[in-house]
Amino acid sequence: MSQSKALSNTQIARAALVVLVGFLASGVLGLVRTAIISAQFGTGGALDAFFAAQRLPEAIFVLVAGGALGSSFIPIYARLREEDEAEAWRLASAVMTLAALAAGILGLVVALTAPWLVQTILLPESTPEAQLLTANMMRLMMVTPFIFSISGLIMGILQSHGLFLLPSLAISMNSLGIIVGALWIAPLLPPLDGLGQVGDANIYGLAVGAVLSAVLHLVVQLPGLIQIRARLRPLADWRVPGVIRVLALMGPRVLGLAVVQVNFMVNIILTDRMIEGSLSALTIAFQLMFFALGIIGQSVGAAVFPSLSALAAANDMGGYKDRLANALRSVLFLALPATVVLILLGEPLVRLVFERQQWTPQDTQATAWALAFYAIGIAGFALLEVFSRAFYALSDTWTPVRVGIAAMVSNIVLSLLFIQFIGEPGDLAHGPFAGLALANALTTLFEALALWWLLTRRVDGIRDNYVLRGAARTLLASLVMAGVLVLVLNWLSGENPLLVLIMSGLSGGLVFFGVSFALGLEEARVVPMLVLRRLRR
């Protein structure tokens, strides 16, 4: 593959900005979605049941047609497209058809066995009513993996052709469907007797909204296929050149993502033994952290991955290291201050966004409590997004899996350990579920550092000193910002959370960028300039 398919650092930054805007839109909608859900249902048994029911449909999509397929498909598709575009479209057609069939079959199996799965694995300690509610919603949402298997691959195809806007917008659709489900579908459904009815809202509205999200995720990307003159068609043929290679690369990636899903399942199983609302608080805290992660790590990772793949295919390791080092510095420049912000401003943020109707001050404290522990690992989560893609670009999907398995075992061990002494078992505001967040944060940090060390050995260095110098200066600027935020929070103690966030955000942001600029961090100049140029356009 020629280097012409790779983007320069400036082009990657622009692409990352497009993706970032998409993730930002998705994140804002995600906050709105979570605020609406929390206002309608609070952190109670109904929402716990929905989050538990949602886990297996999401796991099937992720394992069959999500990140595993995309990261395995894009390098093979990119190489084949350089050689023979017609064969590249045959590959895309075959992979999409086979993925949809696999997702559909797995979805059917899970739908048929949902009651047994819930009663024996996910929620063995819950009441029969909660188990039945969870199983029924799980069955309803099992159509989503089939739809996402198609739209997820379309996302990878569009990104391979340099189109990032529609895939970024598609991510927002995940929230939009559930917002519709919570605001309009849930109140319109017939009222239930018992756990599934909270006020005038029927929890099944969220499950219907999840199905709507999958449909919107697909529809919004269809104009992109027209733009690139896609030649997709049903083709259930595993013998098409490249399919076996995609599956071979996908195998270890599926195993790696299964490790992540196991961690989510462990959270469900362990919170089932805790006070009601623990799973909801933990999940919402993770969603808030994931909002920051989407802006920081996923936008940069998604933008740089096609170029890393192209450079690795062209054996241009100098360009590969250059793009990767700049991506790592950008990620850390955003991740370290985000850690400070979420730890110190988590409670006023949660109070402002969520505290209304069914959401109580205790729910706010519980979510902020878990969020503070998750925030410790934001740098690890963000680096992992980049390092995993860096290995995939080298067609190495096994190394991240081996490290991920070790991290999974560590996460389970630390989770069982931390919940013994972190928090109070009978207190939702400071419950032991925060130990699960801390275990996940620490193991993710260790996982990212392990991949960094292994990749450095693999490619004989990735300008580590350049990255570490930037990280050290960013850390110093973040610590100075933390000191200012503590002073502002003490000064505004007891004030309206909106005022607290505005004053803290302005003062903290000015201090961070000012100190960063004074320390000579080029990101302090490049990031604002890119934003200004985009706004002018």
C-alpha cells in the first residue's frame, strides 16, 4: 500500500477534530439521555433491570460486529482496495453478510435462553419479578445486534474512505433512540404492576428506544455509501479472498473484547448482592467517564488508525512512530486534566444534570462517588484506545489479548478485594460498588502501560522521551489547575451547581492552558487553533 493513503499529522488532527465533534455531540446527547433516564426512573430496581438486560445484546454486537470486526476488517480492506477495488467490495459484502448472520443466530439463541441466563448467571440474588423483567427486556433488545452488525461495518468502510462525519454522527443515534424511548414511548405504553412502572413511565420504553437507536445508527450512514458509490450486496461466501484473513485477525480481538465484557458481567453479578441502585449508579458513572473518553481517546484513536495501518503496510515505520507519538501526546494532554475535573467537579456536575424528579441527592452522591474512582483511570482508558489500534495496524491482535486477559484476572481479584473495605454496604451514597470502579481504573492503567512497553520493544522505540516530556508538563499544568479548582470550590461552597461549574470551568481552563502554554506544550497552541479554524469554516 502506498503512503498516499496515510494522513499527515495535521490531517489526522483535523480528522480527529471531526470525529471529536461527533463524539462531543454523542457525549452531549449521552448526558441528556442519562439525565432523562435518571429523572424518569432514578437509581432503582427498574433501571438496574434495564442495564442488566442491555448487557448481553451489547456484548453480542461488540464481539461479532463491533470493534473486533472493524479493527480486523479495515487493514485487510485497505490493502485489497489498493490492489483491486472490485475484490475489496466483494470482501466487504461477504464480511457484512456473514457478520449479520452470526449476530442474528446468536441473538436468537440468547432470546430463547434469556430466563435461564438471568436466573443462573446475571441476577441469581434478585427477586423473580426483577429476573423476569430483565429477561423480557433482553429478548426485546436482541434484534439490535443484527442491525448493528450491518451499520458497524458500514462505519469501518466509510472511515477507510476518509469519511468520518457520518460515522461520528451515527454514534449519537445510540442516545437519540433511547431519549425518544424514555420521553415519549415509556409514558405511552400501558402501565405495569410492580417493579417495571416508575411513576407514569414504563421501563419497556427504554428497551424499545434501544431498538430505535440501532435503526437510526444504520440509516444516518446510508448517504455515505451513496457518496463513495458503494457496491455492497448479500454474499454469504467465506471463500471470498480476505474473509479468512479477517476472521483470523478477528479471533484474538474477539477474545480481547470478551475480556472487557466479562468485567461488565462481573460488575452486574457483584452489584446484585449490594443495595438496590448500586448497578445504576456504577453504570451512569461509567457513562459519564466514557463521555470524556470519547472526546479524548476514541476520537484520536479512530482518526489515526487508518493512517497507522497504511504506514505499517508501506513499511514506513518512521511515519508510523511519528503519527503514534503525536497521538499519544494529544491523548495525555486531554486525559490528565480530565481526571482532575471529574474527581473535583463530579458532584456538582451530576447534581446539575440529573437531580430532578425521581433522582435524589443520595443518587447524586452515589454516582459522583463511583465517578471519582473511575476518573483515576481515564489516562489508561484513553491510551488503551490508541495502543490497541497501534497493534492492530501491525496486524498483531494477539498481544493486546494476552495483556487484556491478565488485566481481566487482575480486575476480578481487585474487585473482590476492594469491595471488602471501600464504602459502606448499606449506604448507597458511599457504597462498596466504588471498589469495582477503582479496580477497573487501576487495571486499565496497568494494561495501557504494559502495551506501551511491549510496543516500544516491538518497533524499537516510539519517541518515548518526546511523549513523556509532554506528559510531565501536562501533569504539572493539571496539578496547578487542581489547586485553583480546590480554592474556587471552597469559595463557592453551597452555591448553585451551575455557577460552581461555570466559575470552576473558566478559571480551571484558563489556568491549565496558560500554564501549558508557558511550559511550551505545543498542544496548548495546536488544539485551540484547530478549533478556531473549524469554527471559521
